[in-house]
Amino acid sequence: MPQTAVDARLMRGADTPVMPEGPSIVILREAATHFAGRKVLRVAGNSTQAIERMRGRKVLAVRSWGKHFLLQFDGFGLRIHFMLFGSWRINETKTTPPRLSLGFSRGEALNFYACSVKFIEGDLDQAYDWSADVMSEAWDAAAARRKLRARPQAIAADALLDQDLFAGVGNIIKNEVLHRIRVHPESPAGALPPRKLAELVAQAREYSFDFYRWKKEFVLKKHWQVHARRTCPRDGTPLSYRKHLGLAKRRAFWCDTCQRLYGVD
């Protein structure tokens, strides 16, 4: 595929009913990096926030944390969270009205749809713990293990979706990581042997980068082992499914043959 075609496709957010996970937000950040250092000339959208404050202001940095897309301005930051149905367009529009549209010189624009818009006062470095972002260079696996041990009653599925522990991990990553490490989603974190707990932390990051690579190559779904699947590719067992599992009440797919339920005698 020509590089120009790939670049154009990466400038479109997902329009499927699934919350964009951390790797997708990193892809958006990379596609929008060239807006850093540029002045916002036009502001529009149906957000109830005071979005006009960005008109005439320079974007100092384009960043991301977990599932949050971030723009740093002098004295404040903009946080975009895509929730369950959000999407984006760079230099093009959709037929539906944007929640927020930021226009720049040469007719370029950042357009966000069906998302949450929030301003963060001050510097983003004061608001975010970058070491909790599984795709950040500042990611701290040791800190994640300590936090996980401090939540012994949390089931593995809920722990992986806890953004204070694993910022950027979403439901797809959760299901795939637990299958990869052979852990049942309802296993309490405190029941996991040290080796399994370490695997869970390591794979939360490693799978996120696999997701990122496959997403950029447009082959992500081909690599799903259990998410939205019917049969375990490892042993052929029909997969178990629950629509609302754990406190997070998110969809879960797992194999009762190869994913062990720890903490049960």
C-alpha cells in the first residue's frame, strides 16, 4: 500500500462501537504531532466547555496519556477522551457535527466527534503520572507490581482496566493479555503467583505495542486470539463469554481449559 494511503487512513479515528485504547491514541498523537508549535486560528464545535479560549493560542505540545489525547497550551491543557463511541479526523470532516474542531493555517484541522472535552489548568506534567502509561518511556513496571499487590481482592480483569495501574489498557488488550499468560479473568490479583503477576504487568505493555504495530498495519483483528472469537486457538475449546464481568462490567472472552482460575481450591 502506498505510504500516502496509509497516512490518510491513520488520520481517521475508529468509527466502530468500541472505546479507542492506548495504542490508538498513540497513533493519533503521532499523526497530530505536526500541530505542535502552531497557532489555533479557528474554533468550533458543540462542546459546552469554553472552547473559544484556544483561539489565537499556540499549541506547545501534542501528548497522550493512556486513553487521553492531550494538547498543551500556555497555562492549561486540553484533554480529549473518546469514551465508547468517539472518533477523530485530521484535515477532513464527517457528516455529523464535531464536538470540537480546531483550525490551523493552510486549511488544516483537528476534528473530534462524540468525545469528552475537558480543560486541565496548569502544566500537564503536574496532572499526570506518566509512569502509569503502559506505552510511555516513563512506564514503571515495578510501581505497577506494587500497586497490583496492594489490590489483592481485585480480579485480574478489573486490575488490567484500572487506569491508575495500566493507563491505556482497554477491553481488547485485557482479554488478549489474560489469554496470553493463561490466567482466568476472575482470578484475584492476590492469588496470582509472583511469576504470573510479573507476566501480567509485562504483557500489559508488550501486548499494547503489538496492538500498536498491528493497528498501523491494519491487521489488528487478524491477531485476536480470544476477543470476539468462539474457539480457543491453543486447544480448540469453545470460549466462555460474559457480557458484563467484574466491577468494570466489560465483555470478557476466555478459555476454561488453558486459563487457570487462581485462588480456588
